[in-house]
Amino acid sequence: MSSSRRIAHLDMDAFFASVELLRYPELRGRPVVVGGRRVPAPEGNVGNRVFGRLGDYVGRGVVTTSTYEARAFGVFSGMGLMQSARLAPDAVLLPADFEAYRDYSRRFKQAVLSVVPVIEDRGIDEIYLDLTEFDEPSAVIADRIKQAVRDATGLSCSIGISPNKLLSKICSDLDKPDGLTVLLMSDLADRIWPLPVSKVNGIGPKATQKLKSLGIESIGQLAQVPVGELQSQFGAHYGRWLHEAAHGMDDRPLETSRQPKSLSRETTFERNLHVRHDRTELTAIVDNLCLRVADDLQRKSLACRTVGLKVKFADFSVVTRDVSVQVPLQGARQLREALADCLKRIDWHDRIRLLGVRASGLTDQQDVLSQPSQLDLWRT
DNA sequence: TCTGGGGTCCTAGGACCC
DNA sequence: TCTGGGGTCCTAGGACCC
């Protein structure tokens, strides 16, 4: 066991909202919500900007993120915008600008890399770092990292440091914003066990509910349950993992690079569509999704051996169908033709809320192009 | 007018091969 | 013939995460 490791988890504070506050400093201190579809620019005077009001929002969509001031009203990520509008009608609503967030994401990661050479990318706003090789105290390194991030972006982050990824992830959330939590294995019972099981990365709503029904609500309570009992309730694999997680055990290494496994595009409609009455519109949507997936494949020089269709019905049930082919596909027309097979196998029992197209079984485009007999398939 | 969009991993059954 | 067993691929669904 590598109990001598020193692993950090760094999490940007209210990342998307904080980027927006850099752009609109006059909103600082006010409840701000990021989310929803982009609406036409408000007709405010220059120098007298008019922001969207959450209470005026109409339509589908969820909160992507919110400032701490908005969270005080009970508005959190994933909540429906209509619902959040009832809680905080006077909050400012801004559309998400993922291009800007990706730009800031690159900048903060670059800044961290100037201090720590080994990081694992965990998405747009968080990373793991390996501090094992450093000689200085954790607090000193953490301060240096935070300063580098602040200098490069003007943003704050929270850091958790412990012997492994699982505990560091929990720790980075304990002292937000701009926090630092350093945890030793000997602190486990005092600082981790009192927390609810849902704080563990990998215990979601379903598992939390089931644990609650068994009388288990805290991580400490989970740690007291015999592993065999957890395995009979949750299966051999997940049961063992639950037991180890509750005891703070995790020896996963940092993953410093990885290949994408799948790639997808999906869209929720403004209104639910009918498979016959709205056939023209649905066809255009599938075609467009194929174009976007093909474009993504092209940009990443990938092809796929499996294409899938996802349908979400008005009742929120989700059905997927996929099909695999011998020769990898890349062009939009090829994707569309393969999907015809999937479309036939779906029982269209209800109005449709969402359609999605996924490419998996990804291979390098190079491998496809190197098969001369298949070159003619590249015309689209 | 509750409930987005992009991913990963796991499970489980059936086909197929040796 | 004993209806064995591995191993891999494909498909569908679901939990979970950011």
C-alpha cells in the first residue's frame, strides 16, 4: 500500500459564475445564476447594462451553476430554472458561455502545472495533483498553487490534501471558498466519519437512499457495517468498494492522460415532438446531430465502429439503440445511414423530449485511411 | 410549462467460438 | 456424449460525475 502518498484535489470555486463576475464586476455580492438558453441581447444603454432577471425566465433548462449568494436562496446546480425562479426571482440570470469557461480552465491548469508537474485532469474545473515528491509542508505548496491560479485568472480555488484521491476530493469541499484542508489518516474518524455518505464521490442519490433505508446515514455508520452485509445488499464489487471508501482506503493512481471512449451530441426540444406530426422537424434534428458528431470526430481525427441513438420521451423514460459496423465510420451521411437501423427498433410510444446521437468504439482516423479499399466511403 | 449536455463505468444476457 | 465452461463481442439500461 502506498500510504505515504500525498495527493491534492483542487476545485475552482463556483467556477462558471466566478468567470462571469470577472466580466461583470458590478454583479459581485448579488445572487447570480448561470444557465438556460441564450436569449437575444437585452436592449440596455451602453454603460447601463440590463441583465436577465431569473424571475422573468420562461422555458426549459436547468441551473448550470450559481454564486454563493444565490445558493443562500436554495438555488443549486441541476435545479430547474422555473423552480429556481420561484426561490430567487430577483437573482441575475446569465447564459452559459462555455467558450470563456474553457479558456479560463486552460489558464488555471497551466498555472498549476507551473508549480506541480503531475496533474490529472478531472474536467473543466477540477484536477488532482501529486505532491508526494515535494519536501515542503502541504500548506506552503497549497499557498503557492493558489497564488499561481489567482495571478493567472483572478479566481480562487479550494484544495484538499490527503493520502489519496477519495479523501482529498472530500476535503476540498470542506472549506469553500478559497479553502485548504489537510487530512491525515489519523484524522479519519474525527473529520470524515461524521459526514453524510453522499459526500463520498461515487455514492449518488440512489445509493444514499438505499443506505438510509438500512439506517446508514453517516460515513462512520457505513464503516461499522460488515463488508459481507454491504456485498449482499449492493453486490460484491460495489459492496466492497463502499466498505473501503468508508475506511478512507483508495489506491487509485493519478491518470495523467486518457483517450476518449465515446463522443455524443444531444438536444432537448422547446416542446415535445410527435413522431408522425413533427416528422420533418425530427428528421432535420437527427441530421443536424449527425453533422455535429461527424464534425467532432473530424476535428479529433477519429472514426467510430458503433453509432447510437438516444430518445427521451415526455415521461422522461430513456431508450437507447446502437449498431456496430465492421468498417469505422466518420462522415455525417454514414452515421445517418447506420442510425436508420436504430430508428426502426424503437417503440415510439409517447411524445419525444430529446434526441441524441453517440459515437463509440472510437479508432484513429489514420487506421481507417490506411485501408485503401475503403477510401471511397469517405465521400459524403 | 419542474428536471441540460457531456461523459465514464458496471451489469447482465445472448451470440459465437474454441 | 457429458449439455460442460471459458473468453469476447454486442446491446440495453442504469448509476454516477462535472
